[in-house]
Amino acid sequence: MKFRGGMGELMRQASRMQRKIEKRKEELKEELFDASAGNDAVKVVVNGASEVVSVTINEQLLQDEGLEMTQDLIVAAMNAALTKSRDAVSEELDKVTGGLAIPGIG
């Protein structure tokens, strides 16, 4: 297989793409994604780096539903927020890479 511009040009393009990916990943770290559970009794916010930014729990939830249900709702909201974050990051990186599956990226 021959590449237009040779192997050097291919390496330059790969390097440019890597820089674009890294730049976009840094930008996505600042984006926030939220999810809730239990009719908004628990709200979780994560960033594009899959870090939990905040957890908000309705004070009445513990009294009404108890500890076990509250814990389950926290887990559900957290998983939903993390899924939103990962899906959005994956979609954005697909835009940068043109849908190419590049090992070690994403």
C-alpha cells in the first residue's frame, strides 16, 4: 500500500490527529453531565473526565425511604451520569478521528 506523501506525511497526520484528540479531551474535562434518580431525589454531576463533581440528596429521602434505598438511588444516578459522560466523550472523539478505532485513544 502506498501513501500519498509517503510514510513521513502519514506520521505527520497521525501526530496532528493525536494533538486534536488531546486538545478535545482537555476541553471535555470541563463539560458537565448530570443525571438523577428517584424523581430527582438524588442528583449527580460528573465531568468529561468521569470525575464526580457533586452529589445532591433530598433531605427527606433518607427519612421516607431509608438508607438502603438512598444508597441504591445514589448508585443509579451516578452510573447514569457516568454513562452520559462516557458516551459524550466517545461521540466527540469519533468526530475528531472520523470514526477510526485507534488503540489507546478514548
